[in-house]
Amino acid sequence: MKAMVQDRYGPPEVLRLEEVERPEPGRREVLIRVRAAGVDQGVWHLMAGMPYAVRAVSGLRTPRTRVRGMDVAGVVEAVGPDVTRFRPGDEVYGNCSGSFAEYAVAKEGTLAPKPAVLDFEQAAAVPVSGCTALGAVRDSGRVEAGRSVLVLGASGGVGSFAVQVAKAYGAHVTGVCSTAKTDLVRSLGADEVIDYTHQDPVDGSRRYDVILDIAGNRPIARLRRALTARGTLAIVGGEGGGKWIGGNERQLGAMLLSPFVGHRLRAHGTLVRSRDLEALTELIEAGAVTPAVDRIHPLTEVPDAIRRLRDGQVRGKLVIRL
């Protein structure tokens, strides 16, 4: 099969298209004929091996997994002997290791039936970003009807879902983005949009019940100025920072500080599970959530897609079509 592979860490140039052996599913795994794959910041971190803490999981000197890609949407080709929820021919979406390839293997517990109202490209934009946003809103943020929510990074992959999920939960949502992306954030259903190039959204002039800071770099002290007295700050991911742990020092700081202040400070990570995908499917099929797909690239253009993502040009999600 054709696959986008790497044998060393580095910039997008380390990726190349090769013919490799088709994987075989394990006992509780599903072999998927990939129709589309999403592109997210996690793909870059694994490709670059940055920050260095990533390599504790992905391989200290060289990547343990040669094929990149995590979001997947496609058709079940074969299943392992212990798989009970899927059979060949089923259309699925979810998370795997190595979706930038014609075939990929995923664990049964990281897949769900593809929403009938989405095509494969739209479905591939959902799993990692959508599940991250759902967990940040529902679990870390504890968003309820009537709450005021500020979404920093509202035009990105996770942010575009967070705006919609928070609205579906009945919140009053303010999205923050750059000038060129304000129209997108409004189209997602945000009640208000702040252009951070003209206004500081956390200057303390307004306060919010929940702040979702997605891949930001603002100090925790500044973010807390914009919270209500018992408000919640959920830090989702982290970019920038040093080479060792990147922007994740803010997440560590939030966890250490939270027991000593009135605010709930949470660090939220990514976990793709079948039950969360099914919850997203309900929201998608109800019309409350729609993936924002910026552009669709062929498999040969994976390096270009990752460059665009890192340059901050993307509105929503990028998708690879196979």
C-alpha cells in the first residue's frame, strides 16, 4: 500500500511517500480502508519529535511508528477475532496510528459508525479535535445552559468544535480569533467574536464562567483576571515554550495552583473513545455541530498541509483524501 512515512524526526521534508506492507489487525483491532484522514497539531509533534517529552512515547532517537496520521474515516476491510461491534463493509470514523496510508489499523474502542450526514472528508476532521473539544466543554469546563464561555483559539481545529459544542450545551459563547477568521467563528454560532489583534480578550473588563484556552500562551495570572469568582479555566494543549515540554508548563502550573485558589484550573488532554465519538455523532446528526473543513489535500501533499497548519493559515481543519 502507499503510505506517508518517516524514519527520522524533523520538518515536513522528512516525510515521503512509499510502498509499505499492509498492516494486519490484532485481536481487538479493525483494519480500515482509509478514505480520508485529518491533520492536527499532534501530527506535527509526532513528526518533529517536539517537544522532546513526546519522544518518551514515540521513540527516543527515531520514531517507533513510521506512518503518520491519527484521524481516520473509511470502510472496514477486516476485523480481529475479538471484535464484536464492526464487520467488513461498515463505514467508520475515529482514531488510529498511521492514517496517512491506504490502510490503517485502529483499536475497536477508538472507532464509531460514521455519521450518515457527513461524507468521509468531513468525518475525518472530527475525531481528535472533536473529542478534545467535547471533553474540554463537558468534563473540564462543566459547561451548562446559561454559562458564559470564552473560547481562545476559536477558529482552529479544536476551537471550531468547542464553540459549537458549548452552544449546543446552552452557553453564551464568545470566540476569539484573528481578523481574517472572524467570519468563520460567527458562522459556527458564536454569540460574540473578539478580534485579538484589536482587543485584549482577557484584560479583565469582562468576566466569564468558563475560559477554554486552546493552544495558547497567555500566562495563567492574566487568564484568571477574566474569570468570575468561581470560574473555570481549562487549558487545552500548548504550543510554543521550551524544547523539553513545550507549552505544557502552563498545564502543570494550573494543576499545581488549582487547590490553593477559588478558580477551578484544569489541564485538558486528548482522548478519543467510542462513546465520545457517539456523543459527537448525536450532535452532528442533530445539526448542532458541523466540521469546518478548510481544504482537502491528496496524500502526496501531506507535508504541504502540515506546513500550512503550522503557519497558522488554517480555518478549522485540513483533511487528506485517499
